[in-house]
Amino acid sequence: DRAQELNDESLAIRRALDDRWSIANSLNNQGTVYLDQGNSAAARSKLEEAVVLLKEIGDRWHYANAVNNLGNAARAQADYETARSLYSESLEINHDLGDGQALAYLLEDIGGLDAAQGQAEEAVTLVGAAESLRQSIGAPLPPAEQQNLEKLLAPARQVLSTPAQEAALETGRGMTLEQAVQFARSATARST
């Protein structure tokens, strides 16, 4: 489609200029487009290359973002152990950087992973914590991303009663940032 064509053109120009930072960001953008299109294999390939370049460059913020996106690609491929490891790494970097919006995305993404693995209450609790964090920093989840989150949470919502969902959401909403990060650390430490 047109977005991917433009991303391919941009990447070709950046490769010709040997602009490694821009190459990495083009790859990250391509990876997220592929994820949105449901092509997790292509996404993973692009994101793996972006992660390598960003690590070499030393750009922690963009690296952490690409690692999170790579975790999403791994989760989409049901490679849950890799996804947990990647989310854990991104969580620590973003916590160190104090990036509340990135942390909110991570709480949601880890919640999606928990939902996929039958950790329903934990999944909804993480989403409640993300909601609270988003409210405190004024960064609501855009509607299209809210729809994607609801799809990720569907397995959890199917097994939890409405009162259990509300209780888990309230537990998450009541967490401080540090409590939410610790809860997410525990989630990423679980074996698959």
C-alpha cells in the first residue's frame, strides 16, 4: 500500500546517505506499519534491524521504543518468552528515562501479553494502571489504539466476570507509577 511504498522510498534514500539513525527510524516505522497490517514476520525482520542499529548508535529512547515494538511483533507470533524479555528491557529503559507515555504503552502491551497467556486479572490490572498513568500525564489512548487494546484484552474479558474486571481495573488505577512498574516487572518475570 501507499504508506509502505513511501516508507520504502524513505529507507532507500536514507541508506544511500548512510544515515544510520534515520535508517533505524525508517525500519522502526516500517515495522509498525507491518504490525498494523498483521504481517508480524515482516515487522519482526524490520524491527530486529532497527534495534541493532539503535543500540549501536546509543539512542536509548528510540532503542527502547523499537524494542517495545519488537516485543509486540514477538507477541503477535506467540513467541511469548521473547516478548517478555523485550518488554522487560524496554520497561527498564523507559523507567530510567522517566517516559510516562512509553510506560503507559508498555503496561498495555504487557497486559496484552498476559491476556494471551491466560493471566486475565493481571492483564486488566495493568491496563487499569496504564489508564491512570495516561490520565495523570494527559496522554489518552487514541481511539484506533483503544480498539487494538480491546482486541488484545478479549481473552481476559472472556474469562473474567464484569465485577472481577472492574475490581482489577480499580486495583490498577489505584497504583502509583512505581507500584505499576513493579507489577509490570513481576509480569515480565513470569515464565511462559
